[in-house]
Amino acid sequence: MAFLLYKRFIKNKFIVKTQLNKTDELNASLHLTIEPEDFLPEYEKQIKQINKTTKMPGFRPGHIPKSMIEKKFGDQVLVESVLNIANDKVNSYVKEEKLDILGYPLSSENQAPIDVFTKDKSYEFIFDLGFTPKIELNLEGLQTFEKMVLKPSDTMINEEIEHVCRQFGNQESTDMAVEGDSVLILLNELNENNEVIEGGVSSKSTRILINTIKDEPTKQLFLTTKKGDECKVAIKNLFNDDHNEMMHALNISHDAVHDLSANFSAKIEEITHIQPAENNQELWDKAFGEGTCKSEEDFRNEIGKMLTNMYEANTQHILEHDVTDTLINNTNITLPDEFMKRWLIQAHPKEYTTENVESKYGVERKGLQWQLIREKIEERFAVEINNDDLELAAFMKIRDLFAQVGMPNAPYEQIKGFAMDRMKDEKFVKEIAPMAMQQKVMSALISNLQVNQVEYNHEELIEKIKAHNAKHHAHHHAHEHEHEHEHNH
């Protein structure tokens, strides 16, 4: 049942009548009546301001007859004055009544058109409001969540040791590759006619260890071509269908990996023959710092930790997605959907239209639901960010940037140095603040849930990550980023 709230705004002795018609718990219309006494002061002020700045032959600025200014500008100024007063009053009403609304008030579809504006009549406006739903956050009784952890096999550790030995070995340039060499290549995405796609995905110079290529025909391509040659490669075969590797090498998102063309051109810029370093104390100190490893067993353990940590971001990302999806599905959140669709079209006209809003709204709806849940978590656990949280977010931001340019295992001190330097930029700090809050909220939330670590071998883990990425690529879950909806209290 609809109910009415009636209020009069009294300001400068003039009265703006307001009436709130709340049709249900999530929707309402606000009726305003704007009298001449309300908008004429604004109108007169603007007319005087225009007079001061307008140039007309025969008149000094500020001394043009008012009738001439009104004849030229009066209609436009009147419309703007009335609409500005209407918008000011609806915003004041929302603030004074402490209405918890989503987005901002929209001009109602029931608003009668105003054909002509005159100074001697009143105007009625109707604004639609969408209210924030009341939700109850229940964390008790939720399922036990799984945190995937890589358990490196001896074979995987041995292969990585070989890689480290080559990384710190002696290098020399050559014109033809042999087993164990590396190639520096430039990749460009091809269309179905094997032509480079203009504006397609391309890489900066990317180094590939030939022995890591599992697809034999692709491996043979690089063993039978020379420096300066260009060949066509199946991108998935080049990176053993490892989406994480493709993401870093091509500097693209996880989602974008799914949209890649099948084939790329690969121009061989450099071929490097490597004489591997010996597996001894000198190598261990170079790889992990002096004194970290005192035996080959220590070295193997550090290699294992490094391999596990390579997938930490992926597995944490999956855990967080599982948690957020579960909370969204288990929390009863009803939204003013029709109002929000209209709001999206008005607030983001380049992205949302009447033609596509229905198909795209599901993503926004989940994102807004998560935002509301997140606010409850912040309140329940009194989550606040401090400088340590900002520094951690900065570190993770810079770490990801290093990975995108082909340095996923950049030294900790190097990443931290760059992060601390960027922290001097207020704009950067403002940019990472939402990331810091998201991390703090997820940390508080997950620490209050039952989470079991489950070990997987490399092949199993890769398949799990692929399956997750395919699922979430299809649905484009918006709640993984800071949501854009304004949320007024």
C-alpha cells in the first residue's frame, strides 16, 4: 500500500512543497511544486550576471536594458533556473530526510511535459527514487571453502632447477637454435587469412625457452628457423595452453585470453645459446640470496615454494570468487531493478542503451549485490584501511605490472622499491585505496570462514584454473572490481 510523506521546505521565506509517495519498500516518487517565488531570485541573479558579461553595440557591459537581455537570453535562463531549483530541492530532501537511495533521483516517466516556461506560474515535478534494500548478513552455517595449493612434483622441481641454471648461466648469441636455447620473439595476432590484425594483440619482445614447448611441431619451428625469420605459431601450443603464461607474455587480462585468435606471427629477434650454471652454492646464493640455501635440499625446497607462489594469486582469486558467489546466492537481496536499468542508461549512456540494458543488467545486479554485502562486512568487522594496507595494495599493483611485462618473479626488494616510490603520488594512492579496502574486507571475511587447503599437482591445478576462468569469462562477474554505482546515505 502506498503511503505519503509531506514536507515543506522553508528558505528565504519561500515554500517548496514536497510529497513522497512510497509505492513499495524499494521504490518511491517525489512530487515537488516550484512556485515563482522559488525560482525568480535565481532567474534575476543569472540575468544580472549575463548583463555584466554581454557585449552589445552602443552599450557598456552591465548597462544593457534588462528587456534586451531577457529577449535574447530570458527563455533559456528561466528554464535553467526552474530546473536547477527542482534538482536542488530534491537533493536537499533526500539529504535532510536521510533517505538511503541507490544512484540518484531520476525524472519520472510520469512527468507531464512542460511546453512553455513563464515567470508567473508554478511547476510540478516528479522524481523517481530507488531505495537501498535492508539485508541480513549470515555467515554461520556456510559451506567449507577450498583453497587450492600447488604441490610441485619432483619432475616439475627438476625442470625449474634446469631453468634457473640456464637463467644464471653463460649466454652467447647465435643464428640457429639448438635444444636448450632460448629465442626472443615478437608476437602479433593474425586473422583467419593469416594477416596481422590492426589493433590486435601483440607482445613486446618475449623470451621463450625452446625446451619448455611441449607441442613437438611448434618446438621444431624454432629449431629449424634462423634469427630474423618470421613464422606462424598456434598461440596455445607456444605456451602449452597455460592461460597464466599467455596473460603475462601478451599483457592481457584472463578474460582476454579466451578471445585470442588461434594463430600469431612470431618474428625471431634473437637466439641465445646458454651454457647452464652449475648447481652449487654460488647458484643458490644468486637465486635466493646469500645464505638462504645451505644444501641442495634447501634449494629444492625454495624452488618448490617459488613454484607454489607462482599460482597463489590465481588460487586466491578463485577462493574469493567462490566466497562472493556463495554470499550473493545465500543472501536475500531484492533490488529496484527497473529503476536501476533506467539509472544505468542515464548515468552511462555510452555503455547502456534501451536495446542492451536487459542483457547487461545481470552483471551490474551482481556487482551491486556484492557492494551491499561488502558494506555489511565492513560494518560488522569494523574494517578500516591504514597505511600498511595501502602499501600492501601498492606492492600487489606493482607486482602485477611487473608480471605483465614479463617479470612475474621480479625480486621482492625491487617491487617494493617501485611501490614505495609510487606511494608518493597522491593520485596513485587514491587509485589503490579501493583495492586496499577490497583486500582488507576479503581478509576479514575469509578469516571468519572455514577454509581448507587442498593440494593439487600442476596438471590438475591448471585444469581447475582453466575451468574457473572459462566459467567467469562467460558471465563477466562484475563484483571483482570496485562497483561504480553511487550509494547515497
